[in-house]
Amino acid sequence: MGRISLGAARRLMAVAIFRIIIYFLLVAGLLCFAMYIGTGKQRWRFYATRIVKWTVVAGLGFFAVLLLERLAVIL
């Protein structure tokens, strides 16, 4: 088995941590939607849409950086 470099290990750890954060934020958005359905208060829907929207934006930004990093290594 080959060993991975320290830089690659850090990158894998960063991706894993980021994915966990994304999953927790998406779950928080779903819980806010559930609270909206249960209570009917618009406040919960507002929170849910904000959490989900910014989670998606952050995820797209993060993976764009990973893609650009890969392209920089190839070129």
C-alpha cells in the first residue's frame, strides 16, 4: 500500500470536515422546514430558506475551488 503525502491527508481531512458541516446545515434547514409545517409560522420558513440557500452557495464555492485546484495541477 502506498502512503499519502501530508498535503493530501490535510486536503482529505478538510473535505471530510466540510462535508460534515454541509450535512449538518442541510439537516438544520430540513428541521426548520419541519417546524414551519408543524407550527405554520413564516419565521421558520424564512430561516429554512436562508440556511439552505447559503449552504448550497458555500458548497458550490468550495467545490469550485477544488476544481480550480485540480485544473492548476494539471496545467
